[in-house]
Amino acid sequence: MPDSPQTGDEPLPEQSLFADYRYDPRFYDEMFEAQAAPREHCRDLWNVLDGMAPEEIAAMQERAERSFLQEGITFAVYGEEGAQERIIPIDVLPRIVDAATWDFIERGLRQRIRALNLFLADIYGRGRILSDGVIPVDMILGCPQYRIEMRGVSVPRGIYVALCGTDLVRTNDGFMVLEDNLRVPSGVSYMLANRGAMRAALNKLFRQYRVRAIEHYGNLLRQTLSELAPRAIADPCIVLLTPGVHNSAYYEHMFLAREMGVELVQGRDLLVHDGFVYMRTISGLRKVDVIYRRVDDDFLDPLAFRPDSQLGVPGLFYAYRLGNVVIANAPGTGVADDKSVYAFVPDIIRYYLSEEPLLANVDTHLCRNPDGLEYTLDNLENLVVKMVGESGGYGMLVGPASTPAQRDAYAKEILKDPANFISQPVLDLSCAPCLTEKGASPRHVDLRPFVLTGRETRLVPGAFCRVALVEGSLVVNSSQGGGGKDLWVLPE
Amino acid sequence: MLSRNAQGLYWISRYLERAGHGCRLVQIQYRALQDRTVQELDRTWLRLYRSLGREPLGGRLGSNRDDDDFLFADAYTLTDDLAFEPNNADSIRNCIAAARENARQVRNVIGNEMWTSLNLLYLGMRDLAVQDIWADRAGGFFVNTQDSIRGFFGIADNSMYRDNGWHFLQLGRFVERAQHMTALLDAQLEVFPTDRRHVERDWRSLLQIAFARVAYSRMKSLDFQPGAVIDFLVSDRLLSHSIRYSLEHISGSLDVVSERRPLAVGARRRAGRVAASLDYDWPNRDPGDDAATRATLGSIRDACRRLNEDIEASYFNYDIEDTPR
């Protein structure tokens, strides 16, 4: 081996991490611009990784996974027996984003969330966008996530969506928004946990890159929630409402409550009396001002929504309507991340902000329209079809990966209720090197940055970067076997 | 502090204390296996089972053959029952699992180190079976588990903020300890009545279970007289496993957590009353009257059980109508 650091022109030694890495020009590669030619900002990472012995890298991977299990950084997959606690696999090769790219993402997200909050205030208020015919009225009013109960409710600062986790993908054409996730987005704890593990594993490199910090997320979240408090209270009582330990994201709820220094409560810890919400403490009842809820709308309050809910608090919505407590996110935000409404977000941005959207949308065919339905059914094998109200990768058909029988069955489902489906082209998701048994191999990735909105909009420079661990797979959802990796945003 | 969190902390330490006590019982029993006769062992197994309020599998103890194979076959089955039996709610593994489940519920109020130590303890025994631990006569498993439990309390001791959460952890620990010590002493008197000729080792092992053997020799005597041993384990104020010591810690913690909670006076009063009776009535008892001693132990145990109910009703599941706001 030569003593000098390697450059892209030299052949790689057989045992090197990247010896078998195949650059594929069909997909944007996050690390390479050509075969064995790392992008400028990834060169140091490449040099260091390539200089490490395979055992060293394997040990690093093993350490990271063990630390996850020890700390109990687990999530549950619904519908799987015996899979109560599983760790989200972590991949130890970080993905790097340069300052200019991050700046663009950040501006795009700020623009999008501003428009979506205005949109929600409008459809639960005067409904101008509907009467102006920009969006079909029936699509909004018929959406199961539209909460008629929210009509006329005054929401502090007009902030319906205080927290969102937007899924972004990158193709050779640039970044696109895949989903907005405006209800109870999760993943932020994995972003922070991945960072913790990687900072320890690649300490020297981490310092050398001067990776921008994300650890203050808990502070920002608390500050954001404080700003939404119902009255001008100096130190509002904030709680995080979790469905409990059996929820797939319980680790995250616990983690965030601790980061913020607030109580982690379940429905049975809270009660409503005289229009105020209280929590049961060992020294009596204490008034609650802000609830960061990680419980779905349906289960928030059995008196207002699903009467069989065991997770919620009877009377909570009443207290909310009176303005005595703030619920973040507000009930009813799901209508804005419905997959058919998604298709209109560029129009929503133009309508409220008179600006062109910075982040592109994925081409979406609505099966509720005859054209869209016909196109979808004719091209099933080339499309990804999703149900409008579902998330987490449940209930979707990935055309190219499906069998004719699966497609036939799915087509029948679509025809039963076309308005419930949309289709999108299969996206050429970007790839990043991931550690596999054969060294580094390209795997498809996306990213989910988290946007907070209180008095102002705030983001930490980081994201939960999801990875499709199966070779060639495009499905990155944690519930479908995806993993995560750390995202390093570089300073200017 | 959220009631549910206080309850979680209280039960973490109750379950861990219970598991630790179970381990200690088996560990001391294993020492006996080294050199005692089958008949003697039967009696110490009986003491162990009676103190846990449990029937051995098959419903009875009592071997009638004086051979080693039989003896170890017995120990194997009983070890499995005490350590891993899924239907034994108080088995070591079930206790550790329950403690961990409670910890999972309150993870945001305990430190990472506390959680990690408990989580590792659980993960280490989750998939074990008795044959995995039998190779070293199972002793190592019980010793290591006790070490880990002590490790957990050590971390708590060194890292927890001394607010109400800490005191609920203390309460659980000492309420549990007071209860199992009364049960153990009662079982001892049942199996080894003081009026029969006593074998010193049966009383020495009792002291060993309570980590009191050395202290007893130093402070009292080298003669293990039943009455003196019982008295030491009940009323000594400086012995960490005596009933009196547990009551003192219960009272101390109740004082702190009831500071802003008048509802809880009942619990505090009950703990104080038992402690006072140990200070003033207990010394006047007839040490030879086992029935009277056992009746006293029974009433202490009863008081501890009601103390638990008081704590539940005052702090965790109180009625909303009579609560201060």
C-alpha cells in the first residue's frame, strides 16, 4: 500500500471498503459523482473510511447497534408477533450535505410549512381557497381527516402545525417532497441517537468536518411549545401525551419528555374539570397549559372523537375549544397531509404566498379524476399506488416489485373506491453507501428534517436519514424494514 | 411529581428488592447443600418456601432417601421454580421483568445509567433456563443477579436527585424488605421452634440471609441463641435488614413526600405506631413464647400490608373529590 492518501485515480485494494462499490448513474449518488470519484465534500470521509480495516468498521457497526439495544432505542412493528421491541438498524456510514444544499432545503421547508398553516386556518375558517375553486370542496370536506369540530376554533398564533417531519427525496432532477407528515411525525429521537452513536464512532472526522450541531432540538421544541401557551404565562406547564409503552414510538416520547424536562403523561394521568385540564400528581392536581400529543386525533377525546378510545382524556376537546389548553399539533391537521391534498400543495403555496414553490412535488395522479384513474390502471406495473389516508408504507403497491396477481387484486380495490387512491411514478431515489456484508454498497435513502413553528419557524440542521437496507429496494419506512443513518450538515 | 411516575418508582424497587431477597435465600440454601444432611436440607427448603408463601412444585417437600442424586435433583427443580418458572409471579426473572417494565414506563424520570443497568440485567436472563445456570451449581447466577441489583441501587444512590422520586424508590424498597423479613422470621419460628433443641447453623444461616452474621457476632455474642437472633433481626436500629431499620426509613420518606399532602397522614401515623411498639412493647415480650412472637410479627406484617394500601390510596389512586388543587 502506498503511504500517501489515496486519490480517486488509483485502483482500490481488494479488501478496501469501497472495492466493490458500483456507481450507478441512473441514481443520484450522495457520495460519488462517478465511479470511485467522491464528491468534493465527501473526500475526507472517503479517505478515512477507506483507510480503516474491515474489522474496525465491523466493530464500529457492532458497537453502535449494541448501544441502541442497551439504551432501549427500539420501536415496535404492528401486526408482528414477538417483535415487540426491535431496534431500527443503524448504518454507520454518514451521509453528508453541504451548506448550500441545506440552505435550499431549509428555505423550501419554511415556505411550505408557512403555506400549510395558512391553508389549515383557511379551511377551518372562511374557506377562501375552496370558494375560489383552487381545491375541490368535496375533497376537503370529504376527507376523513377533516375535523368539522375544528371549525371556528381559535388556534394560538394560527399555528396548526407546530411540528412536522417532511420526507424529502433526491433524484437526478433535485429534491422533491414525498410526504408532509403533519399529524404526529416521529423519528426525531433516531436522528439524535444516530448522531450520538456516530459522533462517538467517527470522532476525529466529525470534528474535522465541523458538523453542525443538532443536540439543541429539545430546547427548541420546548421553546416552541411555550410560545403556543394559551395565555401569556411565564412558565407554562407542558406535558407530552403518549399512548403508552406499547406504542411503536414510545422510546421517542420518553426521550423527548426527558430532553424537554416535561412530564410524560398518558390519558389516565389527565382529567378535565371546569374546562381546565389537570394532571394527577402526588401532591394533588396540577393545571396543564400545553399538550404535545403523540396520540392520533381519533383517540384524543372519547367525548369528541372515537368513543371507544382508552388513550384519550374525556372533555379534552372542550377545554381546548375554550382556549384553556393548547394541543400541538392541533386536531385536524391530517387533512393537509392527505395524499390527494398533497397534489395541490404547490397551488396552495402560490395561492397564499404568491411565490413559486422551492421544493418540487412528485407528479401525482388522483384516481378520483377519471383521467388519473385510467392512467393509473393502465400503468400499474410502473407506478407506486398509495391509499390517501395511510402512512408509514402501509397499504401501498410498488408496481415494479409486484406480481400480476397482486396488481389485479389491487386494481379491484382501487375500483371499489377510486377517490381513496393516488399514484405516483416510481422515483429514482438517490443512493448512499451503506455497510453490507460485501463492504460498502449503494442503498436508496431519503431524509426527514423536522420543522418547528411557534412565534417563528425553527429547524436544527439535521434529519432522520432513512435507508432501504435491502438491495434495490425503494421502501425506506422503518415499519417495512428500513434503517437509519446520520446526516451531517456542513457549515458554510 | 406525576402519580404514575411515583408509583412506577415505588414498584421498581419493590420488585428488585423481592428478586434480591429471593436470590439471597437460594444462595444461602446452596451453601447448605455443600455439607448438610437431606433431612436438614428439607427443613431449610421448607423455611425458604414458607417465607415466600409458596408451595413447592408437586405440592410437598420432603425427601426420604439419603442420597446425593436425589438431593440435587430436588435442588434442580426447586431452583428452576424459584428462578424461572413462568407461572411463579415472584420468580427472579418475573420480578426483574416487572421491575424493568415499570422502569420502561418511567424512563424519563430515571437516568440512563439506571435504565441501562436494569435493562442489561433483564436482557442477560431473558432467555436463560435452569440448565444454563446449573453448571456451577447455579450459585453464580444468584450472586451475579444480586450484584446487579445492588449495582442498580448504587447508581440510584449516586445519581438521583433527592426529590420525591427518590423517596418513593426508598419506600418501595423498605416496605418490601419489612414484609419479607417478617415472613422469613415467622417461617423460621414455624420450622425451627425455639423450645426444641436448636442447631446453631439453622440460626446462623438466618442471620446470613439478612447480612447480619458478622454484626451479630460483633455486637451480641458468638452464641446463636434463637431469642437473641430474632430480637436482633427485628429491633436493631443499625442493621440494614432489620424490621426496625426499614420502618425508620419508611417513616423518613413518608415525612418528605407527605409534606404538601395532608391526605397521607394516615400512612405516616401507621408506620410510626409500629416503630413505637417495637421500641416500647417488643423488649417486654417473653422470648420463649413463639406464639406471641409470631402474633407480633403477624401484626407488623399486616401493618406493612396496610401501609402499602395507604400509599396507593394517598398518592397513586386517590379520589378527585378530596384532593387539594
